[in-house]
Amino acid sequence: MSSTTEFIAELVRAANEVERLTDLEHARLLVRSVAAIREMRVKAGIPSARTHTDKIADLQGLIAQIGIAADTSEEVRAALLTAACMMRDLHIVLDTGTEIQMTEGE
């Protein structure tokens, strides 16, 4: 199993036992996932949207709120699963050698 696949599994396991983990553990997993997603996007040739519609912005917003705002287990669970899905999709793109071509205006 690749390190990416192992990390995806770690995110899913954490989502399934989110109540057992501390806020610090939640934040660390999400920070790692954001870094991994960014790196995978670069490798795949996908530019960052740098808008509020980019799911990475949602993940970073939750990271900032963990332990401060009234984040719920469901919000953290959803964020962990979103990160796992994004990484899975990018892993498939990279493994299959799919070429990403962006047209102007995208």
C-alpha cells in the first residue's frame, strides 16, 4: 500500500472514531491533508482555485475553528471524509496518468 493510500485510510479511520480523537489530532490530520492535496494538485497540473469555492478553503477554515468555535463531531467527520475523497480522486488521476488541460478562464 502506498503512503497516499495509507493516509487516506487513516483519514477514514479518524472520521469513524472522531469522538475519540482530540482537537489537536483533528487539526493535525486536516493540516496534513491540505498539504498533501496541494502537492498532489501540483503534480497533476491542477492550479489552485484560490476562491471560497475551493474545498481546501473549507478545510482550512475548519482547522482555524477547531477548539475555538462550536465545531461539531459531524463537521470534523465531514471534513476528514472530504479530504480523503479529494486525495483518493487525485491519487487516481496521478496513477492513471490522466492529463489535465485547463483552458483560459477556468
